[in-house]
Amino acid sequence: MDGILPLWKPKGFTSHDCVSKARGMLRTKKIGHTGTLDPDVEGVLPLCVGKATKIVPFLTDTDKVYEAKVKLGFSTETEDATGEVLATEQVNPSLQLEEIEQILEGFRGEITQVPPMYSAVKVKGKKLYEYAREGLEVDRPERQVTIKELTLLSDEVHHEEGTATFSIRVVCSKGTYIRTLCVDIGQALGYPAHMDTLVRTRTADIERADCYTFDEVQQKVDEGHGEQLLLPISKGLSHLATWTVNEDLKPLIKHGRVLDEPEHVKADVFTVQCNGEVLAIYQPHPSKAGKVKPVRVF
């Protein structure tokens, strides 16, 4: 089996749990996920199966779409609803969407984030959450991420017992921490805050409507139609430029040959396809001008 299993990850599972469960269901070991989702987060988690594992870094390095609920009034050590409360402050009941919209404007485009202590980012060879569990605070490296779209989903701010909640939709680059974005939005509004809930609705061109739950995966497998679950490899590479070739070049590409650079494709990395089939991923040759070389061959 070769292709992409568009899984709808349930709450309570780590991304690695999902890989392990899918391996058992599909009876294959060669499966890799394309971007970690925390256990309390549900949503789109493409799993690459068989030859598709070769595209994991290319599919991981794509835009993601999230829907999150921001809660003002208290912050937590994990920046989400699972952590211990750190600070509290009553939210003014007069806070309205217009004020929030003004604040959101400052978070669109390229922004700087400091990864949360409860994250898998490594500092001096050790993951931040390992330091956090030991009660240690360490300097965390800033990172630049891009918020391509940031919109309000709520029709009104929900006020309750000194807190306020509202929902946002985020289209962002790889490496964006939505938890941190929620905290930073809260700080800009003048309140301690955290991310109450999160759903990932799209990875690259794979969206919610494409996905299967584990129950649906099991049903297909039991019916003997497991291969029908898989999207073609091209679906996970649709964000890349494409060089379409004829049958004459197909054997050369399959053998990973260095080729003349196509005139109409100018990109750092691009797919090579023949009759809709992805044959390889190529890039400009680093030392031979006017030539291209393979990065991955399928």
C-alpha cells in the first residue's frame, strides 16, 4: 500500500499512538505522520504509507489551518486547558469583538514566538517539556512564523464568571504554536489567557472532508478495501511546482538521472510527473548549472 491515509485524529491519542494503531489496522510497518498534534487536539493528521513516507518532510513543511478557542481570565503552565493555573484576572464584561479584532491585526503576517516550556523543542539536546517536568526554566530560542490568515469565528464574546472566550481561525506556517498565539493575544488585550480547545481542519490540501475516523478505517479494512482509504502521493505534494514529462523520460527519472533543467519550472524543489503519476521530486543541481537532480525517487 502506497499513499496518504487522511486520518481524523481523535482526542486522547498522541500522533505516535495514531501511527501505531494505523500500522496494526493496515498491517504495514512503513507509516509516518506529518506534524505532531497534542493528545487533547483533534483534527487532520495525514499518515504517509509505504512509498509515501518519502514525502513526509515535504508535507510537514506546509501551511496548516486551525480553529481555536481563546479563553481570557487565567493562564496555565502548559498554555492550554490541561495545565495548572498560573495567574488570574477578572475580564471586563464590556469587552467586545471590535476591540479583539483590532488586536488581531497586529498578529497577522510574520511574527516572533517563544515556544512554550511544555513543547518538544530541544535546548542543549533536551526537550523543553523535560526541563518543565523537572521544574526548571530555561532560555527558549525565539522563532519567526507566518500567520497568513487570522479571523474571528465568534459572533460575540462569551462572558462567564469573570472569564471571556472567543473563537479564531488561523492559517499559518509550519512551527506555529497556536497555544502561544492565544496567550500572546490575551496579553495584548491585557489579560492572562490560554488556549481552551483546538482543532486542525487542514494540512496542505488535505482537509476535514477528506478524512476518516479510526472506526471508518477499520470498517474499510474489514470489507477488504483498505487501499480505497489512501490518497495519491500527488495530493500531498500539490503545493509544489510540477514538471510534466513524457514516457521517454520516465525510465531516466526512475533511475535518478541528472537532467537538463526545464525552462518553464523555476523552483527550489518540484515534482516530476507523467500521466498524473509522481515519479520523483527534483531540485536544481548545486554544482552543475542548468541541471537538475533528484531529491526523492518513487
